[in-house]
Amino acid sequence: MWRVLVTDEMKLGPTEGLPAVVDYRPGLPREEILAAIPEYDALITRSRTQVDAELLARAERLKVIGRGGVGVDNIDLEAASRRGILVVNVPEANTRSAAELAFGLLIAAARGLALSDRKIRAGEWDRKFLGAELMGKTLGIIGLGRIGGQVARFAKGFEMRVLAYDPYIPRSRAEKLGVELLDELEELLRRAHFLTVHTPLTEETRGMIGRRELYLLPRGAVVVNAARGGIIQEDALLEVLEEGHLFAAGLDVFAEEPPGKDHPLVQHPRVVHTAHLGANTLEAQRRVGEEVLKRVIAALEGEIVYAINAGFDPEAFRALKGFVPLGERLGRLLAQITRGRVQAVEVAFFGEFAADPEPVATAVAKGLLERVLSEGINLIAARPLLRERGIRLAVRKEAEAEGYTQLVEVRLTTDSEERTARGTVIGGHPRLVGVDGYGLESVLEGTLLVCKNFDRPGVVGRVGTLLGEAGVNIAGMQLGRDRPGGKALFVLSVDERPGPEVVGALEALELIERVDVAEL
């Protein structure tokens, strides 16, 4: 029988008949956890228990760590991976609860529920407030993942038109939900009477809804954020509410939590709040406990389960040396320079590798996804997440490496174009050796500008002059062309990311066909 230790509060459900003894000891002091952990095969926690290197060093039998919920900030993933311990979580357990709260905030904001409640408690019977109905209105959803998809289903039940913006979701998912998937965020904002966001907080999404975006919404729109604080700029939201352009807002999250009692949004009469309660329902808490226990037992029994950390053979990693980071950077590069909605990715290996290069293909998937999702992206989660999004991953192997001992080529296909990037490892460091069939050698780090142009004298000089005038320093440059006077491509390594106005000025230069920016 397996032995499972549970150190934080959760509702596990029935434990009879399981092939494990489950010791439920929530609130166990750290000293007692350290003393007890050598006797257990699995540990289940929430956020209270710190699963650090010290604890893991004593966990002689530990095979699985289960995290009730999504985040794993309290778990040393690197230390767990080094010891071969799987880390599993249950990100889907609170989907329904989070979606219901978001939709509840939307209704509460539209009908002035919090405002009316406060007035009645103050002894004021005000029947003059006019709310807004949902039927026939347009809901704009930013982020059509698990929670956003459930919100879309609710909205259809209220006879709303539903639009969505999510560059990383295939159209087939939107079609199944009966949602119109838009390619431009601006179009969604201009058409949405109600707006709700359901994305993780990443470098890409932080502050993505600011003053300009809010003013693009029709006058009288309602805005809801039950995802992560910081996606909607709070000062901008306050300004647009004060001006009267927005009708109301619903917030479950803030950039800093808890917000101060004098926070202007907290005191605003047309904002309804909850205290980051998306997952806080009896049902969600029960699902979290039941699902994490089920997943931990499955992992102990040898079943393949969704895991947070990498589970590849460490010998293979050592044999592949720099090729795993090479794959990740090639995926990250193509994710940023390829336009359109991703449909498929192919990873080709040329030459003889010291170990099965499959982990490199998985690293490509990780690189493709990590700018989209902030949690759970690693070498063991990447492929399941690709499949969840309907993105096909194919791997092929060729004997010849065309001038190199080993070569990795990644081909990314979207609904609008196809791009390729080739790389190898030189001196232990990943190197870019080709883009879209153009041969070149460049670093795969920092900020890169990938420019397509016509091969004419002075083109590169004009680009350098424009960047210099903008204060952007060029650290390196590599060029490739198909033939003299034909088409060409060059890669610039720069010290800082140029702003959109600089990129626009570059693309406006004569003979420049296209400019893409990637941060690696």
C-alpha cells in the first residue's frame, strides 16, 4: 500500500478502497512534516506547506507531489525534478466556479446590485437606477481557454452575441462554442457592450487593457476582470469610469491585494467587488481535493498523468547538452515572428544525436506556449497543452545534417503563413543557422529583429541609421540571401526592444518587406 501525507486543508472525498493509506494532517508544523516525510510515497499540499530542497532531501520514498489548485510557487520544481519526483496539480477544478463568479460580477455590475445594496443599508430607497439587460447585447471575451469558454456558454444561454480574442486558440474551438473569433483586439473592443478577461498575467497581457482600449468600447459598456490583477490598468479604468464612458465594472482581482480601503476603485459607486473568490465555492474545493488525490494515486500506480515538472531521463538531457534549450528558443522565436493562428508544428532532426532527441521536440512546444501561459509550462506539460489547443506536433528524423553534425529545423504553420527556423549547438551554445531557407549564423538570445528585404545596396545602412536615431544599439548582425539582387533576410541582435513606432518606421523603409521582433 502506498502512503500519502496531506498537510493542508482540503476535502478529499472517500478514501476507502484506495490502494493507499491517506494520512490527513492539515496544519502539521514544519518540524513534524520534516520528521514524517521519509515514510511517505506522496505529499499533497496547498499553498501553506513549503516543499523546498530541505524537505525533499529528507523525502527518501517520495514519488509524487500533488498541489491542490493551480500555482506551484511553494514547490521547488527543480529540486523535485532532480530527484525524479512528479509534481501534479488540478488547474481545471475551479473552472466552473471562476466562470460563474465572472458572470455574476457582470450581472451585478449591469444591474447596480452593490450600489443598491449599499443605499438600502443606509436607509435610502432609490428606484431611479436604470440597469442594462444582457439579452441581445454583445459580450467580448479576451482569452477563450477553459474559463473563458465556460463564460461563453453562459452568455449564449442569456441570448447574447459572443465575440472572442485569443491568438492561441484554434478556430475549431470557437466554432464549437458558437463564438465569433476575431483576429484583432481592437475590433472586439469596438463591438463589445460587455467585456471580460480570462487570460493569465504574463509579460504579454500585463496592462493590455489601458485608457485607449477602454475608450474603444461603446459608451455605456461594462467591464469585468476576474482573472488576474494588472491585466486591466486600474488608473485607466478609474478615469474612464469617472468620465462616464463606462457604465460599470466588476472586479475580483487587484494589482496589489488586498487593496487599501481608500483605493479609489474600492470606493467607486459603479464598481462591484469580490475578494479574489473565483475558486472559493464548496463544490470547487471538493473537486480540488478529490481530483488531486485521484491524480496522485494514478501517478503512484504508474499511469501517465499531467505533471508540472519534467520527467525525462536525466542521462538523455546530459547527452543532448545544449539541444534542449535550442529547441525551446527556436519555438519561442517562431511563436513571435509567425503571424496568424497556429495550426501545426513540425520538428525535424538532421544527423546523429547521442540520445533520443524527443525532449528537444517537447522543448519546442514549451517555447511556443510559454509566452501564452504563465503557469505549468515545462517539458512534461507542453505536449498535452498543445493537444488541448488542437495544435498538431510532428517529428521526423533525417540521416544527413547538411553541413552540420546535428541540426534541428522547426516549421510552424498558421492559418496565414508558414515559417521555419534552423539551429544547432556550437561550443555548447544554441545558434540560429537559418530562417525561411536563408542561411545565416546568429545568437539565439536577447532581442532579435528579423527583417525581410530586397537585396539592394544601402538597405542595412538605412535600418542601422533609423535604429541609431531611436537610441537602439545593434549588438550583432547576420545576413542571408537567395541570390545577388534577389530577396534577402537579416537578423539584428539589439540591446533593447524597439517600440512599435520604430518597427513601423522600419517597415516603411523602401525595400524593407517585413520586420518581426522576438525576445528570447
